[in-house]
Amino acid sequence: MNQDWQDADEPESRTKLIRILSLYDTLCRGNIVNKQRAAINFSVSEKAIQRDINDLRAYLDDQSLNGEGCNISINYNRVKKGYEMIRESSWLTQQEVLAIAKILLESRAFSKSELNLLLNKTIVQCLPDSRRNVSENIQNELFHYLPVAHGRPLISKIWDVNSAIRERRLLKINYLKPGASATTCRVLEPCGLIFSEYYFYLIAYIKDLGYEFPATYRLDRIESYSISDQHFRIPEADRFEEGEFRKRVQFMRAGKLMKITFRFWGPSLDAVLDRLPTAHVIGWEDKKAIVEAEVFGDGIKMWLLSQAEFLEVLKPENFRLEMRNTLLRMPLTRNKSYT
């Protein structure tokens, strides 16, 4: 770097600093710096702009040597007749941005304003030439986007709750249960945050109640919350693992952890194995798969009932009996597998 950087108190040096920062900002946004136009814009010579570009290149080289860069360089593009910033690893491709946008739209988890914010910030992470193409590809879906009914902002709440989990701080919430007219106050030991089936869920133990399994709370139903300065301790052996929990839970309803075995003859065994990540086929009987899985009881019952036409629970016996009794109580039930 030249001496101008060190003499920032001088008016001329300040002017140069502002010019270089402006050029850097232009490059960071993915735009082209044309030396002739830049010289006219800043009322300096083209040689001065070239020196600015060289200073920026030296800065990026220093950052890379210090392990703080991410393979960023400034190269001259002969076709576009100007300098551009090349980020070998940090630009997203238009294909990647489109995939992310599709997932956000399908989730329906965010209000329209939060979704627009997320999509706009994601789209600008791809090259400028690709942004319009991505925007046009999702324009119709965005126009018809319909968020879930609660319509509440979630991004700040997600961050706050996640901070309480990471720092292991007690979390006091006022929670509105489905169908309730008033909130319930709970002091929780938060241990996980999961997105599933359109909603974000807080996974937490109720302080001093000593439940064997954590409770789940839909984030949008938390009317108010406060994070305590008081910490809680979880032994490393009992540390909650969101990934393992997700494998075993259905519809975010926990219940008792158990191992079930069922016979399946539906059209898509792959869909079952994808739905139940812990499931595996342990055998076949008359072209029917015998499937075993470790799951939480409450949620798996709901899913099994939705597939009752194509499966029969075999084990454990008490759960098989529970499924049978539930089916018998259902109107127009014709499932005879449990008789």
C-alpha cells in the first residue's frame, strides 16, 4: 500500500480513501469498474484509477496470505471492458439460488415480508448477470405465495431462542396452546430448535419436572419470552442431538421412544424409508416388506394411521392393540389386519 493510506487526515488522502472504498463497493456488488468512466466520475486520471485497482489487489493478496481471504481477486474482463471481482468460492450459482428459493417458497414458514427479505438477500449472492433470470423464474410462485395462517415474524425469535440454547440459559415463555383462551407460563431448559412441516419448534425440558423426554413448542405460539441470566447444566452424556431427534419424530409429537415392527405392502417402500430415517427392511413375507424402526410413539401413530390401508403393526404387542382399538373407533373402518 502507498503512503496515502497512512495520511488519512489530509484532504487529498481522504478523497482517495473515499474513491477506493467506492470502487471496492462497486466490485463487491458484482459490477464492472470501467477505468475511463471511473476517471471521469471521480475527476482523476485513468492512471490514478489504475493505482487504486492495484492497491485493492494488494489488499486482497495480503488478506489471502494471512488466511483471511476466500480466493478473491480483481481481474480485467476484455469482453466487458472493465475490472471485476472474481470470488472462486463465495458466489452462489443461479442454479443454487433457485434451489434455495424453491425451498423457502415451499416451506410457507415465513410471512410475505420476511420471505421477500430472505429471497432478495439470497438472490444478490449470485452474479449480477444471473439475478434477473432467477427472479423471473420465481416471480409467479412469489406472487401466489401463501404463508401459514399465523403470519407472525419469526427471524428475530429464531435467533434469540437459538442463543438461549447455545448459551444454556433458562427461557421463560408464555405459550398459547391450541384451543386455549389464555397463555401458560413455562420456565424451560431449551435444548433444540427444529423446522418441520411448515413450522419452527422449540425442543425443551420443563425446569424441575424431570421429564424423560423433552416437550415441543411451536415457535409462533410463544406469545412472549425472556432469556434469563441463569444457566442450566446438561451432562455431556445427556446432550440433546437435534439430528438424532429428527430421525425419530413424526409431526413433532414426541412420546415414548420405542422400536416398532410393521408389515408394509403399499406402492412406495422408498417413501416409507425416507419418511422414517431409522427404518430398515428386516425381511419379506408374501411380497410384503417387514420394516423395523426406532421412533417416538405419539407422532408415529398419526403417520401409521394415515397409511393404515397399506400396513399392519406387528410389534410391540401393546402398540398393535392400541392401533387396533383406534381403527375400530374410526367410522367406516374396513381394515381387518388387526383382527
